[in-house]
Amino acid sequence: MTIASMQGIVKRYGSKVVLDYIDLEIQKGEIIGLLGPNGAGKTTLIKSLTGMVPIDQGTIVLFDEEKQPFKNKNKEKLGLVTQEITVFPELTAKENLNFFAGVYGIKGELRKKRVEEALEFVGLTEHAKELPTKFSGGMQRRLNIACALTHHPQFLIMDEPTVGIDPQSRNHILEAVRELKRRGTTILYTTHYMEEVEAIASRVVIMDQGQIITEGTVQELIKNIQHEEKIKIEVINAEQVPLEQIKGLAGVKQVTTIGNEIHVISTAGAGHFDRILSIVKEHVGIIGIQADKPNLEDVFLTLTGKKLRDGGES
């Protein structure tokens, strides 16, 4: 069953095209990992999909409803976890959940039950009577998620739900996402942490410059670049290495630096290893060398020429 469908979606802000003929279908029970560098159009896609911003062209279908996809009965099936913390600081955790449950018309004993369930689900039962201002960043994120769950949405959209939190809270949230999937919830999940997508996504969609440039399972996307090699060279001072000279070698696709590590992706079997080492050795000392199998990060770099976490050019 198709939960959501976007066909030929165009969104402009003035003369700038932010969504450029987007086609996307989301099936029941999927976790879609939506990736893209800063400015790729991910947030605008989410706002279009929820009806928060009008589209200029194309068709959106939610829960098989095309003519009025954003009518109330469909909105009640949606849950949105925003990138910003959208809870009331002057209300306790329990009061926040009561408010959001009330927005969806949940009353009486059912509301009490849903609030208790949501608190337990995100591990905040013992903190129900505390103000979110007293919470850690991770606890605030978990409360933010709980507020989107009181009405038991069929389709949950999570926009970077783990920004700036500790590893323990991140693991808690990822396990919660897995449990939601086991319960049949469909999830669209955006993040700047590639390892999160690798851990939870049934399908990955990569955006850049307002377009979807590829989609598939993690394994399918990696298989598509198996004809490439990745070399990691740790050096004393990467700034002294002429990266343009390495980029100029025939078959070299990407050259990036992370600290004092130089990462090179090139065509498999191109015989670049000795030539790259010769260029590096002319300028700096080498501490270590490693040849890696391609991963999702390499797919992203190859397709966008950018790093996911900071959106910087390679």
C-alpha cells in the first residue's frame, strides 16, 4: 500500500527552484532515509508533503486521497517531529503530552493512557512532572518525539531528530524508530548522520539541488559504486599535499580531507595507488595507508561531491 506519493513536484521561492520535479513514493511500513547536503531541499520536501507550504506544480497523494490530501482525517494520520524543539517550556513533560493529545481530539481515559504510553516509550516516565527546561538535550529530543506519537500516527516524519545529543539518547531514539517500524508505522527520516541511515533505513533517497538523484537500499547503492576503490592515507600535514594534482589523475573521482587523512575514490583497477603515494611522499611524511570497501558515505560523496555532515564541497 502506498502511504504517500509525490509526482512532478515543483516548488519555487521567487526565481529559485527549491524542488525540481520531485517523484517519490513511500510504501506502508518503510523507513525512508532522506539524505542531502545543506540546501538540497529536504525540509521543503517535508513541508510540501505535510501541506505546510503550497506546491507550484505536481500532485501529492496521501493515504490514497488525491483531490484533498491534507484534509483533517489525513492530517490525523500524520506525525511530525520537527528539527527544532517544539514543546512548551513552561509546561511539564506530561502537560505537554496532554496538550498535543488534545489537539488531536483525544479525551478522557484514552488521553491519559496515550500520554502514559508515550512517556514510557521514550523513557521519560520518571520525569513526567518535570519541566523540559530541566532536561538534557537528549531528553528534550525524546519529549519532542513523544509529542508526535500520542495520536498513534500511521506516517511519522522525523526531521533530524538527533541533532546535538549524546550517544545514549541517540541509541534510545534509533531503537524507538525500530520499534515503531515493528508496529507498522511508516517513517520518513532525515539526518546528517550517515550511520543512522545505515542502521535503520529500509530504503535511502539522496537529494541534491532540489532533485532526487538516486534511491535504493543501502546494499543496492553501494553495489552501484563497487567499480570504485577508496584509499585513505594518513599524513603529517594534509594541507601541504597538492590535492589538485591527485584530482588530475585520470579516473580519480573524489579527493577529500578529514583532518590529516586524505580520502581518494577512483575507478577500480586504474592503478593509481603508486602514483598517489608518489605525489604525497614528495610533500609530506606518511603515517598510515588503508584501502577500504565502499560504504554509503562514499555513495553520497560520489553523487553529490559533498560531505553529508557539513555540506561542504570536496
